Amino acid sequence: MKITFLGTGTSQGIPIIGSTHPVCLSKNPKDKRLRVSVLVEWENYTFVIDCGPDFRQQMLRADCTKIDGIIFTHEHADHTMGLDDIRPFFFRQGDIPIYAHERVLKALQERFTYIFETKNRYPSAPSVETIQITNSPFKAGNINVIPINGMHANLQVFGYRFKNFAYLTDMKTLEDKEVEKLNDLDVLVVNCLREQAHPSHFNLEEALAFIGRVQPKKAYLTHISHLLGFHDDVQRKLPENVFLAYDNLEIIV
């Protein structure tokens, strides 16, 4: 299974427009982060987790020409606002499957009414196949994906486990029964916003404590703010099996 980090930044991306923060001014490409998303590929299957406002750029950069579905974690704009850019895939493939909680599907229908309309459709509008998911395993391609239910402040979000790989973003709290779904992982990806506490995201201390609890073989931090610091400086402080993810990073699980 190949994982490509399409974006590893927080909701504003890095650099932030107009910011003079040193990390935003960094020349290191690892400090330049699009909105958070990953590409998950195995055999002939290609799935994307979330499609934020940088989706088009991410697909071009990854040279991605086919997707078998988009799996959404939650409805926030930095995870959903690239949905219109599925059009090139739709024109080649037909309806694009999207997997999401019922609440998220409703939010997408409100924001992208023209995509979901069945009458008087705009001729160039893309179309989707909606697959509603609950906190139970579902089929993606030829494998079962296990949702990991968590809370982003007061908002429910899903993380996902694909075999021995799990991807969690925008998490703040998880019940013990959900953490148990993460036993025996080869790779865990988890959000880590900054060093200071935050009401809806893991900070660095919380992310490392969570990794210590789950005990994956390797862990990668994502959904990163400029306030976490320079990539190279942060990496030097991390445990030997924990890595600061960056855009375009590819790993094999």
C-alpha cells in the first residue's frame, strides 16, 4: 500500500497569506504545506481521504489520473471545498463515489447543490455516487476500511484504518473502544497542530502521548500549523519512530 501526503497543513495552509512569521517565510519546501489530504493506493485502487481547496493542485502534483472514491473525515471547508475539481475524473469515469457520514453528505449537498441535482442539471456539472458510512467497517475497493470515531471539539469526525495503516486528522478526544481499533498498526498518521494546547486538535504533547498509547511501528504527524516550528527543527526533537510528514512524502505500508 502506497500513501502519498497530498497536503499536511492546517486550515489556512502554510505560508498563511500575508504572514511574516519565520516559518511562513521559510525557503525549505518541507515548510510549505497545502491543506491536509492523503492518497491511498493499492493494487489498481486509488482513494483520496478528503478533498480541500487545494485538491486540483494536489492531483496535478501527484500525477493522479484516476480515483476510485473520496472518503471524507468531516465537513469543514479545508477538507471538502475541492469537490468541484472532481470534474476531470467524472468526465473520464462517470459518477465519482464519495463516502461520508450522513451529516457530512447533507452539508455537501447544501454547498454543492448543482452536483447533487437530478433535474435541470448544468451540463458540465460533475456527479457523484453517495455512500453513507456509519461507525462500522465498509468496503473500499477490495478491502474493508474501519472507521475510527472521534471528536473535533464538539464535532464528530471519522479517522480510517486500511489494513495496518490508519489516518486520523482533526482529532481531540477518542473513546477507549475506538483506540482499541488501532492495535497492531504498522503506520499511524495523526494530527499535531502546534505546541500550545488547542480546543479541537492534538498539540504536540497530546499527539506523542496518543502515539505512545497506540504503539504503532511508525507514526507521522500531519495537519500542522506554522506555530509548530520549522520542519527540520521539530523533526530533531521527535522520538526515533515518529516523523513530521510533509507534502509529497510517499511511504509504503
